[in-house]
Amino acid sequence: MGQKTVGKQRYRQSFGRYFEDFEVGDVYEHRPGRTISEADNTWFTLLTMNTHPIHFDAEYAKASEFGRPLVVSTLTLAVLVGMSVSDVSQKAIANLGWKDIRMTAPVFAGDTLYADSEVLEKRESKSRPNQGIVTIRTIGRNQDGTVVCEFLRTMLIPRRGHAVDDKINY
């Protein structure tokens, strides 16, 4: 991450990591946090056609064990993934898989999410010599430090000099 020179006194911001930049055991703290609003939850509910009333019917939710509307779990997941992009997947060629997605505590409108990702594994691609495979665990916490979501993600990452943004001059 940083910048690269693209001309005399001209610089372009660069995000993401190359395969060589990942080390097993490294932890990236993704900041800033993101406060989830009621509008975020309503729009995501509509966008994804999630019709469960616990996400948008305050009276229904009031009668639930939570006493108020829950943020859609896939919105929580999407926000945490988005928070991690500039650190771990900005240069990725593809997400290869997701597993062990766990929603460990409810999220409500007004909660602020924070995330960090730990590099669990990296290996060279057997079929793509200019790329490697990296697996991370991302943990999302709310403003109180309560873990609300955890997941593993595996990505195909280019080696230095082989990312799309290394090849184009836009």
C-alpha cells in the first residue's frame, strides 16, 4: 500500500498487497469502523429481497427475544468484507472460497463495526506461476468489543508486477 510515481511530481495512491507481502500470522486492523444505520439495514433488506420482518418491522421485532430490529446478517458480513478490501484483497484476482461464516452476536442499527484479519495460510499456485493463494480469518467486533461475526476467506493474489493495476496506465 502507498503510492507509485506516474509522472514528474505526479503520484497515484495504491492499495492492496501482493502475494509476497503476506506473512502467516500477520494481523491487519481494518479502520475506520462503520456505524450501521437503520437506513442501511432497510435498503439492504430491500435490495436483497429479504422479507423476514425481524429486520424491518419494529412491532414484530419488539415481540422477539431481541426487542428491536436486527441488522441483516449478510449486511454485517458485507460490511466486514468491504472493510478488509484495501488491506487484503484490493489486488486479488478472485475470491476462491468462503467457509465457517459464524454470526456470534446480534447487530443493531447504531452499532459500529470494526474488523481485523489474520493471515492463516499462503502458498504458491500450482497452475498459475504469477499468483498465490492466501487464506485469512476475519473477525468483526462491535463498539463494545463483542465478536459479532467471524469467517475464513481464500483469495487468489498476484505476485508483484502481475496485478491488473500494474499493467494498465489509466
